[in-house]
Amino acid sequence: MYTSLQFSREAINQQLQKIFTDAFFINSDILRRFLTFIVDETLSGHADWLKEYTIGINVLNKSADFKPQDNGIVRIHAGRLRRALNSYYSRMGVFDSIQITIPKGGYIPIFSENCQAKKQEAGTNDQGIASNTVAQPSSPDTIGVLPFRYANIDGLDDSLVDGLALQLSDALMKFDRYSVISYQSVRDVSRRTNELSHLASLIGLKYVISGSIQTFDKKIRIHVQMIELYTGRQLSSSMYEGQIASGNIFKLQDEIVQFIISELLASRLLLDKKSKRGPMAVVA
């Protein structure tokens, strides 16, 4: 059986590459191989071959005597793949033109037009009213950390920048007010667009923390902002100054994160009105 397609093979392969920028897929070779295999077999007219046995042999490297009836490993990974795709299309891929789904009970992927993308292209909301704004995500508020901009001098490199953003993302997860989008996802999408408003639609962000790093003569200065993407409004701005010395990168990273969190707490941008937690309890 060959599944008729309304999209070209090239377009579907491009969609796969978009999906593979999501953190779920970046961190799982099995999920990437699983989805690639079932998509390739379907596009090649071999959809009928997509059974537990062939997937176990070709994707999970099982031996020829693999017995799916005695081993549910293919079903387990298929469930993981469905959840990963659902997560992708609820965040990063919400406005992608092609949606790839895997109906339960089988392993043949379906390629369909994304209704959300169609609405976005038409410029209408659910009531058919013309709109130039991006629909805001549902509560809780979503927040993410953008890669900090910096000049590669004084020994500063990506390890500090990524480590700083990862640690800051972890610190933000301690606050119930926000749902934190993984730094890997934010970083990967930010590489595809320079427009902050696109981050709102591509990954479902409402707020971002961004910053720039300057260094001179072993001194470091960091400007940090918290921005509401839908309005472009700057909610806070602060500046950290410190010293760069060999062997103190982790200490410097800890100090910067604590400074940023303390500034956001002082601006009452992290705590819910009912929260009574203090900065030390949260940051420690």
C-alpha cells in the first residue's frame, strides 16, 4: 500500500529537520531513528512493512529472532514518539505547515496540513476575526532564557554562556508562576529567527530573559533584561559587574545567576502574590 501525499518528499524531509531541533529529539537518537525510518518507508511506498518486527530489527537493532509478542519495547518507544510529537506541535511547531502524527494502533505516519498554520496564514483568530497579533499561550506563563550575546575575548566561550543560561533556566523552575521552556529548545529556535515575536509563535513563549556580556581586562559586565514578547515591553533591566579569573568560572556563573534571580525577585516578577518564599530559599 502506498499512502497518497499532498506534500512533496522534500517538504516532509524539511519538516523532519525542524522537528529534530526540539529537545526531545536532540536528546534521543532512538526517537530520531524511529521517526526517520517510518517516514522514509512510507514515502518509499512500504507503509505495509511498518510492523513491530521490522521496526524492532531496523530501528532498535534487535536480532532476527525478535518476538514482539514477548517484548513490548517497540510499543514503548512508539508511545514516547507520539508524546514527543504532541509536545513539539504544542510548542515549537504550533504554526508549522506540515503536521506529522502517528495514530495509535499502528506505525504509519500521517502527513496533514496544520490547521493552526492555516489560521495564522489567513490572519484570523478562532472567531474568524482578522488579527495581526500572536495568540498568547495559556496559563501558567511561559518563560525561557535566550543565549547571551558576547564578544569572544578574555577567554570567554560558549561553555560559560550555555552554562549560565542552563543554570538560570533551572533556577526559574523553582517558581510556580512560570512554566520554563528548555534552554536547548529556545536556543535552537533562536538560531532560526532574529525576531522575538517569532519566538512567541514558534515555541509558545510569553516572556524571555536576554542579555549581553562585555569583557575588558579580566572584568565582566552583563546587562540583563526580561521582556514580554507579545507587547515588546521591557519588564526589568539590571547590570552585573565582576572579575574573570582562571578557575573561577563556576563561581562566577553562580554569582551571576543569583544576582539575576535576586533582581527579578526585587522587581516582584518571579513570586506569585500568595508566595512567601524568600530569595535564599529559592536560589540555594
